[in-house]
Amino acid sequence: MEDEELTESLLVAQQPGNIRIISNGVGSNDTGAIASGVTGVLLLSAFVTACSAFTGGFVVGYSAPAESGIVADLGLSTAEYSVFGSIMTIGGMIGAVISGKLADIIGRKYQTMWILDIFYIMGWLAIYFAKGAWLLDLGRLSLGFGFGLTCYVAPTYLSEITPKNLRGGFTSVTMAMIPFSVTVAYLIGSVVNWRALALIGAIPSLLLLFGLFFIPESPRWLAKIGQEKEFEAALQRLRGKNVNTSEEAADIKDYTENIQQISEDKILHLFQQKYAYQLIVGIGLMVLQQFGGLNGFAFYMDEIFELAGVPSIIGFIVVSIPEIPAIALGSILIEKFGRRTLLMISATGECLGCVLTGLSFLLQSLNWWTEATPTLVLSGILVFKASYSLGVGAIPWIIISEIFPINVKGSAGSICNLVNWFCSWLVSYTFNFLVEWSSAGTFFLYASMSGLGVLFTAKLVPETRWRALEEIQASLTHNLQ
């Protein structure tokens, strides 16, 4: 009964032209409460966070162009190189398991910078200096661990520091750095050797490390642990020294204090009925993001080009062309049309890209119109990657960072992150087996998963555009009382 009363006090009410958050029975007009402008500190914080996402994507893209050089220089067998390529997902799953709790204990900023960045730098250096398989694998494991932490911390930190009218755009651009940097790794790796590529991969990590000294901690995390002065100072830095942040600060503090009285962040608390909806949405979005076939394209793109008779260098250049425009377009449209609409458009585009790719291999197997196979494959991959960058690559992480209350955010983030990494491993592990079964069938299977993702999004995923985090979380939790 006490829980219901506390949750009722957090209920979000909407009135024409005005949204107010009722906290402890006191309504606060939201107009002007949250600064809508972009400040230098906010831009720097987003850039530093983007460095972590870019490094993570570079880790994913590193293994494909480096394969021939590493095998030749170190004399690795196919099995040994397969271990090197796949061990990243093991590190990612380990990082995912502890990411939420670690972020809650020591903070978003310090985990983002000190912990994961140390593992990034150590990983790249281990690969650069490797003389055999063991140090190579250790470096890859370290990189995967850092990336596993990044997948939770980067969107969570950004969602907690940005104004509601900028949250979608900032987070989508940052998380879209992951697929973009995969392509960058392909392109750079085609012209430099594997050791040089490892050093280039470390550059964003060094920028990340340097940026630590200039960005604030998440105000919402500071409010959660009771550091009131630091909370107010961090919020003021982010919004600008001349902006009145008193109303936003009051709303955050009231919500945080009330929600922490309901329960602490323990894994079992997450499996209450009132959080079931958010958990279903979060896990479903992680499955959608990975089962669309991303790692099939990312890890084995060179193999796909070879099967289709497309020169690798030409293929990598062509499919990288739409990435930046798609990322820019996604960051604009996410606040114009909303998360749900853009996610459905993006997943539909993924479905189309997989259908085109599958169709090309089907025609090839039937010896029909085989001269069109390279064009269809390039078109399919281009459509897939552009669609992924438009929304599926970033929006699931944005929504997950928005829908869970702060009292269960750490546990929820760890579970969703772990599901994402497990699905990532499953797709990458099964791809070659599926291709041996049927090249065309593999991509038609991915297309069907993207199609199911469209239906899942339309039926279950909430729209979170232009709403304060406290408003989103209180309304979703209250609806399941």
C-alpha cells in the first residue's frame, strides 16, 4: 500500500499545452524548467561519450581487415583466429553483467572514463605488442569488456545530462558512432597493417581519457547518492551559468527521493509486476537490434562480398557512403517524428536490405540473372546499414536509458545489456552455419526478424519524445500498479 501511494505521488499528468510533474502533491510548470539550449559543457560531454562508442565500434570492425595480416605475421591457424575474433563477445558479456551495478556504485562519468577506458587502452596496446595468440586474445578480451561497459554507460549518461528536447538527437548521434566506426575500421584497415590499425583504434580512447577532466558527473546520479551541492553544480554547468535550474533540480530531487523509498536497486526487485512492461520492452529491443543480422554483416562482410563476387575495397567504400547522412538524418528525425516511428521505419529498411541480399543469393543459386548479383548485394547491404544507422543502432539504447526508474536502472541495464551481447554472440556464431545451409535463407531469416521487430515496436514500445525522464518512468510504472 505504501508503494502504491509513493508511486501515485509520482504520477505524471498532462494538460493542454503544458506538462507538469506531480511530486509529493506539488505541481511544477515545466516551461522553462529545463534549458533547451546547447552549452559548451553539454557538447563536450557528448563528444567524450561519443569517443567511447566510436572505440567500441572500432573493436567490432577491427577483426575483419586485420585477419590476413595477423594470420600471416603470427602464424595463427583458422581456429586460433576464430578464438581471437569471438572472445570479444565473452568480454562484452562480462562487462554487461556488472555494467549497471558498477555505474550505480562509482558513477556514470568515472566508470565511463577510468574503468572502461583503461581496458580499451590496455587492449589496444596488448594487440599492438602481441607476438603470439595469448596476448592477442587477452587484448581482444579487454576491448570487449570495455565495450560491454560502454553499451550501458554511454546512453545512460547522455540521457541523464541532456534536456528532454535534445536527449534523442544527442544520444542517437553518439550511439550511431558504433556502426559508423565499424565502417571506418574497414576502410582504414584496407590501407594500413594490423598493428598500425590497433594504434589508430587507441586514439579515441586517449581523447576519452583527456576529456575526463572537463565534464561533469551525471546530476541524477549525484542526486541519487545524496550529494546535493555537487548535483546542483553539475546541473548548472550543463544548462549554463545564467539559466535558472531550480525547478528542474526540484523535480529531479523529489522524484529520486520518492522512488528510492519504494525499493533499492536489487535484481529481484526488477521482477515485480510493475516493472514487467519496461523489462519486456527493454529485452525485446535488444533482441530486435541484434537478430536483424547486424553481426552477420559486420563480422563477415568480406565473406559476403566474396560470395557475391564484389571486390572488398569497392564494397567497403560503397556501403560506407550512406552512414554519415543516415546518422545526421536520424538525429534530426528522432525529435521530429519520435522514437517509435523512426524505429519502425529503420527496422522496415533493415528488412528490405536483408530481402535484397537474400534475393541476390537466391537468383545466384538458381543461375538466374547472375550478373545482377553484385549490384543486388551492394544495394542490400547499403540499405541495411543506412537503415541501421538511421534508428535501430541507437534508439533501443535511448529507450532503455529512459524507461527504467533510477531505483532499478542498474539491474535493468545489466540484464538488457547482457541480452544484447548474448544475441550478438549467437548471431555471429551461427552465421557461417546458416550460410552453409542457405545463403539466401540466412538473409530471409534476418528479414523476418526485422519484420517482427516492426510489429513489436508498433504494439509495445512507448513514445518517450519530449518527456522528462521522471515523467516517463513514473507514468510507465504507475500504469502497472
